[in-house]
Amino acid sequence: MQILSAQFHKSSAKANQCPKEDRPEYAFIGRSNVGKSSLINSLCNRKSLAKTSSTPGKTQLINHFDIDGKWFLVDLPGFGYAKVSKTIRATFGPLITDYISSRKNLMCLFVLVDSRIPMQEIDLVFMNSMVDNGVPIAIVFTKTDKLNKTEYNTNMEKYKAQLLEYWEELPPVFYTSSKNKEGTGELLNFIEELNAKW
Ligand code: GTP
Ligand code: MG
């Protein structure tokens, strides 16, 4: 599948301000700076549809993007970045939790993790709570362009082995780079399969 048209639809400060749940949607979540907004741009073949920044904490609202008039991509604020001011940080928790627990049309929550960084406790805690609550997740490793082949293989295998200490099986896993577009085709095909189930 290829995305033909992508446009900004709406920013929401609360889950109940989000658009009607009348079509499938796919949200991107993960620690600040992991590359959520960049991956959305890469999937849409657009440079700055979703705002990116080298300073963590750029995305602070729930941002819906209309894709081909048929489904939504959703850019969520990052979590777990200490330098975000306390007041802003305090709004991340409930905003994300409300969004995830209320959206009936959320087909998959893509949890992004930086392929260069060892497993972080906050990611594990977050993923475990999603699995416990029956939220359909997929794991998306980001920034693979920054690793050489050996680091890539070592890091990915180690991460998956660690997850299997907690889980019997892995959710779908994707390996992506917004820079060289690795994995974007696979992600879009996965979304296409889920769209067909809507
Ligand atoms: P918040 O909105 O702050 O939570 O961050 P985010 O997860 O949306 O990250 P964002 O997409 O803004 O990217 C953060 C930084 O990482 C930017 O400087 C991006 O250019 C860079 N980046 C993101 N994805 C990639 C990638 O695949 N490869 C490389 N080399 N850099 C990336
Ligand atoms: Mg962002």
C-alpha cells in the first residue's frame, strides 16, 4: 500500500475532543525523541506534516492525520523525558491513558523504541500494561540507519530475548528508519491488512 494523500486533521488536548471513531486509526507512541513524528512523515512521504525536533517534548497534543480520507495516523506526545516541565509532564499520563483506553477504532498502537538504546524500564512497564489491558500493540524499532550491521543484529536479538523473558510470544515487530525508509513498506502493508478487517 502507498499513501496517496495525507493531511493534518485535528489536534486534541483531551481524548474526548478526538475525531469521531468512524474509521480505523493507528497511533505512534514511545519515549520523547524516539522518532514518532519522523516516522509518520516518512510513511506519508512528507517532510514536515508532523512536527519533529531534536529537542524532546515537541509533540504535546494528540494529532490526527487524515490518510486517503479513509483512516487516521495519530501522533502522540512522548513519555518519560525528564526535562519536560512538570506541568507539561503531568498532562502526558492522563492524556495518553485516556486516549488509549477510550478509542474503539484503535487498530494498533505502535510502540516505538530506539534501536540504539538498551531496553528501558519505562518502555517495558508501558508495554506490559498495554498487553495486560488487551491493547493491540506492535513494536517498532527506530533509527536503524544509525547502527552498523553487527550492532543492529546484536541489539535487536537482545531486546527480543529480553521481552521473551516476560511474554510467551512477541507482538509484530518492525525495524525502521525514517531516514532511509527501511521498514516503511512493511508497516504500511501491515496497516493495509488491518484496514481490511475494519
Ligand atoms: P517528541 O514529539 O518530542 O516525543 O519526539 P518524536 O518521538 O516525535 O521524535 P521526532 O520524530 O521529533 O525525532 C526526534 C529526532 O530524531 C529528530 O532530530 C529526528 O530528525 C531524529 N530522527 C527520527 N527518526 C530518525 C531516523 O530514523 N534516523 C535518524 N538518523 N534520525 C531520526
Ligand atoms: Mg513528535
